[in-house]
Amino acid sequence: MIRIASVLAVAAVLLVAGGRSSFAQSPAQTVKERQDAMEKNWNDYYRDIAGTIRSGTPDLALIAAKAQQASDHVKQTAMLFPAGTGRDAVPKTRAKPEIWTQRADFEAAFKALIDATNTIGEDAKKGDVEKVKADWVSVAKACGGCHGGPKKSGGKFRFEEE
């Protein structure tokens, strides 16, 4: 039931995204907002999770809190990909046309990240350090599903940095 609710929530967020930013601001403003949001995902949430996991003695309370914050933020970030905000409108965006031409795959990738983030948070709350370490691999794979790797790399839904 939770999985179905998660799918419906992501779908609703992405459907609403089609009109949210495009009416409120220019495509360039939307692209800037989503770039900032993507940076925030790493800088404010995932970097802290990665750091504590790599420390050898993960802070499970921190992971649980950051995972919840990240999940909420990723859901908001999903709304920042409305039609009309690709390279045709904003040449400096790294968002590939596949975001809009392969929308179901793109939505599935966002859902995978949200699900992996929720799982690591839930396992952290349960106190399962080994499971949390394994979950981190799933979170990283979910990020790589769009990005393919470090900031300079491209990916399925992101152009390589020029």
C-alpha cells in the first residue's frame, strides 16, 4: 500500500510540474531553481549521509533525519522539470531531451531515488547499520540512474559538463 501511495505521489508531483514553474517564472528561472535544488540534494542531505557512512561508525539518527529531508526535497525537485525548460529554451541547461521524450523512465528514476532514500531512512531508524551501508549503494545507483556519476559526467538524463 505504501508503495502504491509513493507511486501516486510521485506521479501527481510530476503532473503538477507541467504548469507550476512555467506560469510562475521564465524557463531560465526554472532551470536555475532546479540546478540549485539538485545542488542542495547533495550539499544538504546526501553528502552528510555519505560522510557518516564512510566514517566507519554511522550516525543512524543523522541518516534517518537527512533521509527524510532528502526524500521531501527530491519530491519538490521533481516538479522543476516542466516542458519547455530544455536546451531549446535554455541552452546552458544540462537536462537532456530524454527527460521529456522518455518521461515514464524519468519519473521511474525519480521514484527509485525516493524509494532508496526512504529505505535507508527506515533502516537507520531500525538501527540496522549493515543494512544502511547496503542501502547507500542503492541510493548511489539511483542517483546514477540519471546522472551517471560525478558532476562532470553525463548520464541518461544529463548532458556531460562542457
